[in-house]
Amino acid sequence: MKRASLLVLLAVLVVSLLAACGGGGNGNGIDGGTSAAGADRRGGGGQDKVVIRYWYAFGGKIEEAKQELVRRFNESQDRIEVIAEHQGNYEDLHAKVQAAFAAGNAPAVSDLEIASTGVFARSGMLLELAPYAERDAEELKLDDFNPGLMGNAYVDGKLYGLPFMRSTPIMYKNVTMLKEAGLDPEGPRNWRELEEYARALKEKGKYAMTLPVDIWFYEALVFQSGGSILSDDGKKALFNSPEGVEPVAFWKRLAEEGLIKIPVGDEAGAAADKDWANQISAFRFASTANVSAAIEIAEGNGFEFATSFMPANRDYGVPTGGCQLVITSKLSDEEKEAAWEFIKFMTTMESTIYQHKHVGYLPTRLSALETDELKAHFAEYPQYKVAVDQLVYARPRPMENAYPEIMMLIRNAIEKAILDPEVTPQEAMDEAAAKADKLLAK
């Protein structure tokens, strides 16, 4: 999961100002739509193809999977051609889509990190999908999508995205390190056991975990503690409640005692990955999407790798993450229909099985879990199934327009509480919550 940047926030403001001056609505093609933007036609066999652009995030195995699915779609029919274009990480992608939309040249389809769905939808940038989903209900089978992944697909009761490459954070374990330290290889089930493991590992000169201050991981620990980040109506910060402060105090104490490492800065995530790969830290929190790569790392570095739920506090709990596929609103009716056909294909049972096995993202459809192919895959690689089982405890992420900026406030507050011995976790979170309340009141 990537955090939102100031660039994204500025782009949102630009789009909002343009919308206020009369820039595009979000009518759907079924009822009539706006003029075409950013697509062309290519002749062939006496019939032109509708050509649309799809912008996506991330490279490596993720890019391989997306490019392969686009290739399969293009070869499956002769009416539509999709041109897939890489746009960096989520922050880069979101900023580019917003700028292109303002210029009238947005891609027809885009990846969209789930927490940004509210901003995009309320700015008039996204096509509402419910009319299409209702029309093609028998083919789409909307209720086949895992319910734990649908929370961020809706904004104000309207459907704007279909789950695509979705994830949750899980715990990655170096089983070899645990066995060498005389610890149960099943790993810690709760915070108390995590601390016990950490003390045993410290005696061996190792760390339990190298932990970047990632808002995704923090959200998980708040949920595990029975708390919420924001109020249900999205008008008040709740992360300075006892349930929101408890995770910060826990991390601070473990860091002060040398049981975990908490790097800061832009390279914190890379540092955590490196320490785990080099067997300096036994555990790491990471996305489901990293399972495939982690298997290769473990094999290359000669250690046994397993996954498990993130350790519980009062209960288990995780946010979901990753992206859904959305359709931008400034398209002709013909382009909207082409875009809809494309995202239906990308989210079929067959497509989700392929991307899950190739990368590690969650299989988004319940029917996929019942196939012999995935059952055999889970039997051979049980590391993949943990995130599926953990979805029972999944909760949607906040989607208020101000949340990207609030995420940065929270991260900065946590880092301040951990790094500054004169600042308590409660003081740091209270200060951030006061600023967040002002943003939410706008």
C-alpha cells in the first residue's frame, strides 16, 4: 500500500475547482453521456475497433499480470482494443489521472487504490457502475465478489469500482529463525506473544520485526484494539482514543527496549524488506501481494517462509487495500460500453485465479475458492491462503476527501511519539486529531 502524497491532494483541489467551473459530470452511457476523451479508432475487416486506454500502477510481477490479462482480453474479441500504460505507483497514477481528467484526456479505465475512491467519485471523475451491473447481473454475478472486499467499492451508496488486485496486510515469518531460537514456528497469535518472541530473539542478537510507520499497519492495530480511525459519519477523528493510542504506545515501548526496529523516511519500507530478506528480523508485516516474491526470496536465501494472521489484541482485524478498476466519466457511450466489457473481463473468476497465482493478490471471487485449481494451489503453497481466511476480520478504509492528508498527520504523529522521548503517544495523537478535525469540518 502506498501513502497519498501532497501532489495528489493538490491535484484533487485542481479537479474540484474545475468541476465547480462546470467541468464534466458523471452520466452513464445507458442514459446518455458526455463527449469522448482520449480514445481513437482503428480499422480492421470493414469494422472499426473502439480503442481505449488503461492506466495501471506498479511494475515487476504485478505489471506482468496486468499486461497478460490485457493481452488475453484483446485476443478474446475483435471489437475493442485496450492499450495498457504504466504510470508509476498509486500516488503517481492518481495524480496523472486527475491531471488528464482536468485536461479532457483521461484514460477510460484506471487502477484506483481503494482509499481514494471517495475523492475521485465525489469529484465527478468516475462513472457510476450500478446501471451496468444491474443490466448484466447474470453475467457479472456481483454477489460472487468476496463481501470483505466490497466495502470500498461503494461511495455514498453508489457503486464505482470492481475489486481487482486486492490485498490485506499479513504477517511474514522466517520459520528457520524461529526454530533456531527455540520458538514455536507457528509464531505469535497476539501482541503479548509477539513481545515474548521478541525477547527470545533479542537474546540471539536478532529483532522480532523491522517495522515502517505505515498507516495501513496502524489501521490494523487500531481495529484489533476495537477502535476506529474516524467516526461513522466521517466528521471527527477517533484515532486519539485509547484504542488509537494503544498501538503507538506498544510500538514505542518495543522500540525503546530494542525488540523491534522502526526506520523512518522514504526508504523505511525498503529497509524492513531488506532486514527480513537478510534474516536480521524474523517477522514483517506486508501485503498479500508480496507472497510470490517472498517465496522466491526465501528459497534464494535458504530459509523456510510461512505466513499468518497479523497478531491480535482484543481481536483480529485488518484493513483491506490494493486497487479496484474504475471507469472515468468523460467518455462517449461507446467508450463506456467498451470500458465496461474490459473491466468485466479483468474481474472474472478465471482472471482473478491467474493474477492471484502469479502475484499473490487475493482471489476476489468466492467461486474461485471452490475450484480444484486454487484448492491444489493452496495445498502446495499455504502461504497464499492466510489472507483469504483473514478476510473475515477485514474492515474498509476511510474514504473521506480529507483522509489522504489525515494519513500523513497520523504517520508524522506516530513517528514523533516514537522518536521524541519528551512526547507521549497521547500528546502526539491529540495534536494530530485536532488538526484532522479541522480538515474534516471543511
